[in-house]
Amino acid sequence: MTEILGSLDDLAARVPDGALLALPPEYSFVPMALIRALIRRGAKDLHILTVPIGGMAADMLIGAGCVKRVECAAVTLGEVGLAPRFSAAVEQGRVEVIDSTCPAVHTALQATEKGVPFMPLGGLIGSDIVKQRNDWKVVDDPLGRGNGKIVLIPAIQPDVAVIHSPLADRDGNVWIGRRRELATIAHAARTLLVTVERVQNESLLASEATAAGALPGLYVSALAEAPMGAKPLGLVEHYEPDHDELACYGREARSEQGFRAYLERTVFAGTRAAAE
Amino acid sequence: MTEILGSLDDLAARVPDGALLALPPEYSFVPMALIRALIRRGAKDLHILTVPIGGMAADMLIGAGCVKRVECAAVTLGEVGLAPRFSAAVEQGRVEVIDSTCPAVHTALQATEKGVPFMPLGGLIGSDIVKQRNDWKVVDDPLGRGNGKIVLIPAIQPDVAVIHSPLADRDGNVWIGRRRELATIAHAARTLLVTVERVQNESLLASEATAAGALPGLYVSALAEAPMGAKPLGLVEHYEPDHDELACYGREARSEQGFRAYLERTVFAGTRAAAE
Amino acid sequence: MSGDADYSDAEFLITTVARLIETPDVRHVAVGAASPIPGAAALLVRKLKGGTPRVSLIHGKATNPFTDGGREIFDCAGQGRVDVFFLGGVQIDGEANINLVGTGDYPKVDKRFPGSFGSAYMYFVVPKVILFRPEHTRRVFVPKVDFVSAPGLSAPDVRRPGGPKYLVTELCVMSFDAGRGRFRLESVTPGRTVEEVRDNTGFEIEIPDRVAKTLAPEPERLALLRSSVGREIADVYPGFARDMLGVAA
Amino acid sequence: MSGDADYSDAEFLITTVARLIETPDVRHVAVGAASPIPGAAALLVRKLKGGTPRVSLIHGKATNPFTDGGREIFDCAGQGRVDVFFLGGVQIDGEANINLVGTGDYPKVDKRFPGSFGSAYMYFVVPKVILFRPEHTRRVFVPKVDFVSAPGLSAPDVRRPGGPKYLVTELCVMSFDAGRGRFRLESVTPGRTVEEVRDNTGFEIEIPDRVAKTLAPEPERLALLRSSVGREIADVYPGFARDMLGVAA
């Protein structure tokens, strides 16, 4: 059964050091408050999988020294520009990057979702990504029907995945709407931790209208309320991204010193104040 | 762009003789009125793919002589009992059966959805289904990691798929709710024909709540209104299955003669009367 | 089988199946279409245990948790998230092969049944598959099935975390030992005999020297079946609940 | 590039890209994240043609038709349902290889960029990929990219229904011929020269004897960009619409 926890810190405590942690993309229910809690708890040696693109969450975790390795199709702040802590850490060799491409990340999770050791994916061949990935395998058409070469992508099973949603119910069912990559992440991960704007009493499975956008509690290990928990990113139909704050991060995080000041203000002091 | 047609017969005319026709399972938005229109137009030599289980729709098409071959995980009338026209046609060798199993049908459509020539699936090995399928292939772990043998299921691309939904909008977006096998069918099929209880003006994509359960018009070739179009089957939250009518079908269709009388009453005369 | 007992055959089978479900490792029981007795047994266990295990009846409403379409139950099982599932068979043989397709020389069958459904997959991936087939005759329990919808045993190079664990019929409960590749008689329905089981089974089974009687339904459980659990069952199987448990939807 | 022309650089690029999109076989144009000029060009074509082709801006609201999550655009393209897509590159070479990862000796890069996104897939499956990279310098257009995010050419035993068809920069429009494996100069931006193109390109290109000037934006299209199409763009790229087209969200 899904546990409903009292605090973000309780939730953050469920992400062990060294875990393979899956993060949703910037536009999709990103649990920023939980990311800040993870940084506060001093998480270490995380292996991050961005599904498929990382943003501010990945950049902050990397900058805060929580990350050993990142597998990604890209890490970017989007309109704001490059992800500065990611770029710096890669250039200085402080984080290992495993380059991927968007559909390969989806495919690797779909393989785990389906309980198979791999799935094939078209394209890719001739990309240096394939050359660097000795876990991927290029094979001749295994059906022997003249379909040519194809890449087999091994399954990836995240130890933990984290998302922020507008709404859950007391049975642990969580609204994901049309962000169905979150369903695949949930199906594939060993543990799913969820923060939500609010928990309602009525079951999301009580009507077909809400069931259509619900992830069953079956896949939800624990959840906690975190109002405004995606800020400064947006949450569709709930709040817009705080563009000024994002630009401010993009600017300050260009230097190690600026990033430290940003963390101090928004992760440590900021949250301690908010918690009082 | 999705065409909005005036009649079921216009829609039925879009299913060519000989087509590979995908049908949704009994509990999932079955377009019974369109099936009756197909029988009225005298469709011939259809290859039916039941996704993954066929029911009254498949049984009626088979009984009416529209079907040359059926690929299925099962065909059954559920609580009512065996599918009588299916069983009779198979026993008399009048229809070719390609036996499958539920997840293999889903997998074959997912492969087409993903644009790959095959997908692997666990289990299966040792089943006589595999022995009979010379399109499926059992291979040693192609990753070479000691995962053992696995079955590769080739992609299936239906020529046409048909569904009945409660609701569409003028852009051709169609409500499928949590019946996401319909999304996979739609993504995989060359042509998707949809009947709906009603067409509304407001776009289903206008809010996240309805978008979560919507199939984009991108995949919808043509649609037509058909109120009560799933009857005598049910449509979740709209009407219950007509159990008496289903039992009546199960009884009458046990004999060729009874089935003919049932068709005459419900497909030919019945609809001619309703159209007046 | 009930004779003048104060419970019906259905109630007896439900409580028998329930006992096989309720081990501590079981977190999630899934039940396929048209399976009222296994479904009722799972709901009964959930009620007795205060909400654990989860029970998913794929054609239920309140009891159907799936929102990813028809493939979710298979994906879910493939992920190792389904601990118990039920299968039947037109024919079942001594190696626990099941046939759901038809009798005779496939593909020219004499009698065609619906088909294999998801058995060829679920039988491999669910750790505790309970075979449920009330009719205990040599027509069903044959030396060798005419068509293997799903095999009871697999070679070592085939990944198989799951498989058959029990067989429940109107006459008895058997366990299946994959290592030895055969069924073992565990208990016999009150009023029936080991000889009846042997006479009506078309394959060899292991029969211990002393065979227990299958327990009669516990009164507390009977009461639940006829009240709160019965109402949950009626949500999915109204006809069954009315006719077999005397509970209205 | 506009000088004293009555249109902006952005408007010039939008109408240039629009002309490359609008062939009769194009039913569906998809545009990735952070691509306001290609997005605007696609919306302009849709407006001009009365609703065809479909335009999917993956981060748009009204213009984002996808409901199957992040993988849908890739699945959709793999199904052959996307006819036009846009890619850029930190570096692009004469075989149309693109690099979105970084410069230097991978994995020890000197400068790290975001990553390959979906390019390693979309470049293979979308029939008309338009490379869009306004900056036309030898820093971008290099003899050989340092990292191939996605290759411009493939061996015959690799299924590749798609690939690069055009390259649009501030200086020119080039076409790419997969058979000959090289770019061909199609037209030069008004006010710029063939020599400038050659001097700023680090690889050989085919230059015909006579090279046309890229057409200036058609007045009717400019008017649409500044009104109805501009408002659609502002829905997705408010900053861009405000700064480049003078249209408020």
C-alpha cells in the first residue's frame, strides 16, 4: 500500500546514496521541492537518468555534488540557455556522462515496463552515441527478413523515480494527465516517490474521466503533500514557470560561487525559513 | 484531417474487402453499429485481428461470411459462453485461425507503434502457439548476456481499425479514457474509423483533464455519429450491456439457421426500420 | 459435495482457494475475466487481512486499478508485481500443461474453445499460479493435452520466475512440484475419496499415505461472503453473487 | 541581413523556411523545443494552406496534439506520420553530420553542450529534415564534427526513410543530396555573396554557375506573421513573438 508521509524530508530519506534515480523532463511534473530536500539531506553518488532530458533539477543535483553519473539525451535550461553546473562538471571531469538519445531512454524504460531484457530501436546507427555505448548492441535483423541492422537497447530499471503531481487520493492513485512518460517511469522503477499539491478523499478511479489520467497507487511507494512543489518550474494549469527566477538561476549558477549562494538562499536558508 | 462523415454506411465503405481489420475487445468501445453496417455492405475476405480477445463482433462477422482468417488470443462471448459461429467455422474449416496470446497481440501492435520490425516477449516458449507460428522466432539472448531464449514477435500493421467512443470533437480528437489499447491500435493502424455517441464543438485538447483521455485526431481517418453504437454491448458510464440480448444471441447463434434469423432481425430488417 | 452441509459448493471452493492465496509474501492477486470463484476468494482474503493483498479484477470497476489499457495486467505481471493468478483448462495433464484451445488434432480440432488468452505468458511470470477447474473427470485431466496453450514446465534456458503451484477441483486440492514435475494430492473434499480422485484423473499423481480432508468453510468467512465481500463480488459478478451467495448487487 | 529592408532577420528566416516546408506531400510538420523560427514557419504554412499540414509544437498548448507522453513524437515519426522536422547543430559538416554534444575530444570535451536530444532517431525517420542554424561561420560548419550526434548518411543495410534535405543559415539556403553525399548552394540571402558563403564554410559545397537570391518575405506573409500567425506563435514563444514580431501574447 502507498504510504502517505508527513514531510518532504521523510520522502527524501527514501532515496539511498548511490541509487539510480530517474527524473522527469522539465515540462513534466518535476518535484523541485523534493530535489531541494535531497540536496539538503546531502545525497551522494546518485546515478541520474533524465527521462529523457534533464533541466534545473539535474543541474542543481550535479552542482550540489550529489551526482556521480548522469545518463541523458540532453541537459539544458531551455530558453534560459545551457545547464551551467552540468556543463562545468562534465568539462572538469567531475561527473560521468552516458550520452543517449530521447527515444532510447523511453525504449529502455519500456523494456523494463514490459519485463523484457531489451527492445529494438530504429535509427541511431552511425551516431557516435552508439560507438560509446558498449551496453547497446547493433545486430543484423534477428528475424532474418532483410530488415537490415538494428540497435538493441537493454532495459533500465531505476531504483527510484520521483515526480510531483497536482493531485493524489488516499489510495495513492496519482494524477498524471497526458504525461504518460510518468506511467512508464513508474512501471519501470523499483520505488516511486511522489509529491503532490494536495491529497483528496475521493478516489481518482471512481470515474472514468479521472481514471484516464491516473497512475494507480499500485506503483506508488510513498507520497507527501508539497504545495507549489514544482516551483520555480511550472505545473500545467496550476502555475506558470517563474521565468525571472529561472533566469536568475541560469545567471548565478554560471559560477561555482554564484551557485553556492543560490543554494544557500533557496535550498538551505530559504526552506528552513519556509518550514518555520 | 479527420473527415466527419454523415453515415455509418459511408464509414463501412472505407473497409475494403480483404483488409486486415483490428477489433477491440468486448469491454472496450466496440463499434457494433459499424459491424452491422459492414455485414450489410457484404464485406468479404476480411482478416480479423482481435485485440486481444474477440467477442460478439468477431463472431457475427465470421458467421456472416465476411471473414477469411482470424488472429486471436481467444474469441468468446464471456459470461454467455462460447462464441458459436467462431467455433462452428473453425470446426468446419471455413475460417483459418492463427492462435496467439494476449500480450503477443499487444506486443505486435506496439512494435508497429514504435516503427520497429519486432519486439521481444517473455514466456511463451514451450507453448504449441509458438510451434504453430512460423512468423514468430525463438532466439538465444541476442545481447549475449545469459538471459536465455526469448521470442521475437513481428510487428502487425492493421489496414483498418474500428472503435466506438462516447465522444469526439470537430478536430477529430476522440475520447478513449483509460482504454489505452485503443491508442496503440490507432497508432499502429493505417486507417482508423471511429463511431461516436456524439460530436462536441469544444476541443478535447482544450483542457488537460480531457486531453488525458483523448486520442489525437492525427490518428483518426474518419468518424461518424452513431448513438447507442456499441449496443447490445455496453459503453462504460453510458449504458450497460443488454444481457438479455447477448444471451439471446448466444442461444440463437448456436445454429446456422438461428444466426441467419438473428441477422435478419437485427442487422438487415432492424436497421432498415431504424433508418426510416 | 455439500450434501446437507450448511454451505454451497461455490462457498466451499471460494474458501478453499482463499487458503491457498493467503501466504505472507502475497501482495497482489490478479484475476482474469469470468472467474467469479477465484475473484471472490481474493476479495475474501483482502477483507480478512485488512486490505492487503491488493486485488485486481480486470473486468471490475472499483476493483480494476488498471489505467494503461489491456496490456497493463501483462506488463504488471512481467514486472513481478503480480503474485497470484488463476488459470483453467479444457484439458490439463500431469505435467501441468494446460489446453484452452480445443480438442482433437490441431489445427483440425473436433471442438474449438475460445483460445489461450494470456495463459502462455502469465503462467511463466506469476510466482503462484493456481489452476482452478471444478470438473474433475478424465475428460479434463488427460494423459497428454491435445494442444499446449501454456506448458507446466520449462527448460533451464528459459526464464521462468512463475508457474503452477496448486490445482483446485471439486474433488481435491493438489500441489505441483516443478522440480519433480508432477502433482501431489494435498487434501480431498469432505465426502469424497482418494479413490475417486485416482479414478477420475488420467495421469499419475503422488498420493501420500495419509491425505487430509479439505477444511470446510470457516463460519466467520462464510458470514463475510454472504455480506460485505458478497457485495463487492456482486459489483463484478451480479449473477454469481445472486445465485451462489444470495447477495444482491 | 535586412539592413534597411522592411522586415527583420527573423521574419526573413521564417518565410525562407516556410517555402521549404510547403510541398504538397507534407501533411504533418513537427517542431521540437526552443525552435521559434521553424515553429513560426510551420504555423505560417498552415495558415496559408487553410489548415494543412498539421503542425505539432511539442511544447505548445493548443498546438501540442500529443497525449501519449514524451515518446509519442518519436513513435509518431517512426510510424511515418511526421513529414518535416528541424534539427540544428553546434557543429555541422559537409556530410551533414550534426554534433549537439560538445567540442573537443569526446568524452573529454572542451565545451559541453546539452546533448543529442532525439536527433539520432528523428534524422533517420523523418523524410524532410531541415537543418536550421543561423550562425554561418567556420566554427559551426566544420570539415568534420567532433562528435556525430546523428549522421547525415547511412549504409544501405540501415533502414533510413528520412534524412537531411535542406540547410538554412543567415547567409544561404543549401540542399543536401544523399546520393552524392554533399550540400549544394541553392540561394543566397539578399545583400550577401557566394564568396561569403564559401569563406565561412569549412567544407566543400557544390556551387552552381548561377545562384539565385533567396526571396524576400512576401508582403501577405509578413502581414500574417505580424497578426494572426504571430498570436499563435506568442502562445508558445511569448518572448520571441514580442521581440521579433512585435506581437503580444
